[in-house]
Amino acid sequence: FEGCSHNTTQNQVGATRRLRPSTRRLRRTVMASADPFSAVRARLAEHGQAHLLSPPPPAAAAEDYLRQLRGLDLPRLRRMFESSTSAQPPAGDITPFEDITCVEELPAGGAEAHSEGLRLIAEGKVAALLLAGGSGTRLGSAAPKGCYDIGMPSHKSLFQYHAERLLGARRLAAQHSGRRLEEVHLPLLVMTSEANDGETRAFFAERDRFGLPPDQLHFFTQGMLPAFDERGRILRSSASQLALSPNGNGGVYLSLQEAGLLEEMSRRGVTSVFQFGVDNVLCHVADPTFVGFCSLRGADCGVKTIAKADPHEKVGVLASLGGKPHVVEYSEISTEMAEATREALSGSGTRLLYGAAHICVNWFSLPFLRAFAAGALGEEGSASLPLHVARKKVPCLDPDKGGGSVPLQPSEPNAIKLELFIFDTFPHAAKLVALQVPREHEFAPVKNAPGAASDSPDTACAAFSRLCVDRLVAAGGTVKAPRPCVAANSGNGSRPRPLLEISPLVSYAGEGLEERVAGREFELPQHLC
């Protein structure tokens, strides 16, 4: 009996030993179910990001936060951070970019380019691309920047001005080609951010898309990247949210590819894309002259520039770097270079050698975009584009205080954001051309708060109104009030500012006004619609 007992005990011990691995696996499974972050915690620790779970997220938000963490490609993010923060400026000598044509120098006033652009639009070969991922925070608004009313008599939003100019270009193309308006397809692609996508779509929908056909309006979102501290640690905006921000306007190439829009445009016969930013209220959207100019020149890329206001204006300029086109920051140009001049081709004095300011209005052939996007989708997601370092003030949880639970409201830049720039494709173009246009006709950005001395709603309104007055007078009209020049902070709630606004639905760029205004006098403020 003892023997049986002994044998039984031995068998039990043997069974226990054989079962121990399974028991350990079961124990790990039970522990994992009790701690869903265990695997993620180990991976974070391996890559120096353990602070992302200290403190842990609230239980109600744990699953969403876990998805965020699982979505991080930590080795790739580490490589991106290290390569960007250690990157050296591109090598090569900076020299003037030569292929810049002033619009006034185009033969016959640009008639051939204008006609070619209208033909391409009428045949459905052009699309417009609006970069609209920003918010109106600096303007005192929590809404997407495109929703902002700059204060013109009509109180239209930036989105509405851009949509109506697109409709104006479409109308001109229909008239030029003899087609019915509904036969002309000029799609608008709107790149939003994760933060403003829903609100932007709703804004368009609630206003019947400002008259844009539903099949010619497409929204897509740009990519996001986390913010880092100087040590490469990913920051959190709260215990359940990473500090994420859009990956820069250069993210548009990959976002177009990932949204399937490059393939869709190709299928529909589009051959080129006119790109512009949301904050320039004077942008000539889908400008037929620019489209035709780039097409006739057989370019891969086209760039609109304006003359710098002075040699030391703090703007990026189009130049050659190592023999290839680049947008060069003002800080990279010496005082001597900034002040260097040469004779203008038109014979009207001199112009700066490095005076062509980039205004983020560009043209791309679709084959170039497709080839570049296909080649750019490498291991890093943007193998052909450098990531630029921007040091910013980012509210976050301080990873070094209170176990990572202390909120930080920085007064100085505390974070590194990595951004892609749209102009970093320029060196890859076999042929890039530039068309320089008058600042007062085509550039009035809305970036700074009302009352600011430059790039504010006030200065944009003043520029818009001056342009409209010029066009009205050229068409034979007059205004009662003096030529308007609205200074910052000049508006008040009781006295309307003397502004003139001509709707883009009436005239795209001053054409066709004679029958509406010739011989008439207009009292300001006035909205001609």
C-alpha cells in the first residue's frame, strides 16, 4: 500500500512537473488579462519610453490609450528623431535661381498661357488642392482657420472665398470652351487635420458646399507625429493622450497617396494639380495663367513667387542649392547676398538676386506627384523628404516630475516637433519654373491676431479692398469715399470700415466688370455681388 502511495506520489510529482510550463503560461495569461498594458509596458521600456505609462491612464480611457500606444512604431520614431536632430544643412553653394518669369513679362500679357490654362480646366485636366489643416488659434478662434471671417462687408469665410474663386475659374473655362458649366470638372481636394476634419466637413455641408458639385469636393486628413523632448522621449498631453500634431504641409504627398486620390485623379484624366494654402485670401485659385504657363513650359513643378518687400524680409526665397531648386531660409543668406541686385528683364530698374519669396502656391504635374509618392513610401514613410526640427511650446505632462503626473505649461519651447515641408520635393523635379506675381494682387495672408501690424485680418481686408477699388476704377467706376486703407485696429462696432468687396462670382480677376460699374459711383462700404 505504501508502495502504491509512493508510486502515486511519484506520478503526481511527475505530472506536476510536466504541467508546470502550462501552469506558468496560464498564470501569465491571467496576469495579462488583469494588466492589459503588460506587453506594451515591456515594449515601451525597451525603447526608453516607459514614462508613457506613468501614471497609467484612467480606466475609462485605458482601451483608447492602449490603441494609441500599440500604433506607435517605436524603432522608426527613434530613427526619425535621431536623424532629424543630427541632420546637417544640405551641402552646396547657394546661387540665384534663374528660371523666374515676371507675369508682366509674358508675351501678349500672358494671353497664350491664360488660354492654355482655361483649355486644360475645361477638359477636366486640373485639380485644386487646398491645405487646410490649421486652426484659428492665433486669430482668437477655436474653429478651423478656413472658417474665419476676416471682416469684409460680406462676412464670408476664407473657405467661401476660395470655393467661389474656384467656381469663377470654372465659369471662365466653360465660357472659353463653349461648354456648359456642368460639363466642366474642376475638383477641389481639401487636406484637413485630425483635429479639424469633422468640423471642416460639417462647415461645408451646412453651407451646401458653397455651390461646389458634391462629386468635385474631396476631403482627406494629413498624418500626425508625436512631439518629443530633447532626450527623444515622446510627450503626453494628458494621462490618456499622446501629444500629437500634424506632420507638416509636406505630408500632403503621402496623404494623397494613402487616400487613393492620386490614383483617382489619374483615372479621371487629371494631369496637374494647383496647390494653395487656406490663409491667403487673395489667392487666385486654379489660376488659368499659372496653370497654362507651367504646362506650356513642360514643367514637373511650378512655383508662384512675389518680390520681397525689402532685402531683409524674413521669408524663404527660391534659389539654387548645389545646382538644384530649393526654398532657402532667410537665415541662410548673408547680408551681401540679400542686398545683391541685377537689372530687371523688363528694363524697369533692378531686382534682388535673392528676392523671389515663396508663398506656398505651387503647381505639380500629376505624373511627378505619382512618381514621387511611390518612391517616397519607403521604410521611413518619406524616404525622399527630410524631417525638419521645430522647437515649440507644447503643454504636456512633465516626465521628470511627480512620476510623470505634473502638467507643464511652458513659457519657453520645451518640445521638438518633426515636420515635412511641401517645397522639399522641388530638388527632385527635372524641370521647375517660377512665375512672379504682384504681391498686392495675389498675397494677403491671415496669420496674426486682429490688430497686428502685418499678416492680420485688418491688413488682409485693406489689401483686398484696395485691389477691388483698382479693378472697379479700371472698369470705369468710381468710389465716393477716399481710396480705402484700413489700419490695424481701425474698425469698431458702430462705424463700418470703408471697404469695397467684389465677389469672385461676379469677377474672377477684374474681367467683365465694365457693364456692372462703368459710369457709376459707389459709396463704401460696398459688396458687389
